[in-house]
Amino acid sequence: MTLAQLKAFLWQCTKLNFFVLLLFSLVLLFFTDQVFALHEHFYGGTLVAFKRDLYLVMGVYKLLWIFFNAIPYWVLRSMEKAA
């Protein structure tokens, strides 16, 4: 795999994961009560704890997205410009 192919792959992954994060944020912002009602049977906590846990999961996902998609893409892009 060439650097150009890797850069293109990482760019596609970065965009896809950004839109997943955006969708997750919008669902969390507008439909938390409905999601809680849907999963209330499986989740033993309260709505407040559910929201806290969703924000935690979203934060971990965001960190993983930055470390494994965005940063490698930016590094490859800067390597290409330097060469």
C-alpha cells in the first residue's frame, strides 16, 4: 500500500467516523428519552446515569477517532507536503 492509498483510506475512515460521531451526538441531544425508553429493560440505572454513560461512551469514541483516524491522517498529509 502506498502512502497516497493509505492517506486516502484514512481520510475516508476519518469522514465516516466523524459522521457516526455527529449522528451519535444528535441522537443524544434530541432523542435521549426515547433511546432510554427503548433500552430501559436492559439498563438498570436511571435516566441521569444513562445520559452520563452515553456521554462517557461518546467521549471515548471521540478520543479513539482522534488517535486512530485524524492524527494519522494529519501526519501523512504533513509528510506528503514536506516531501
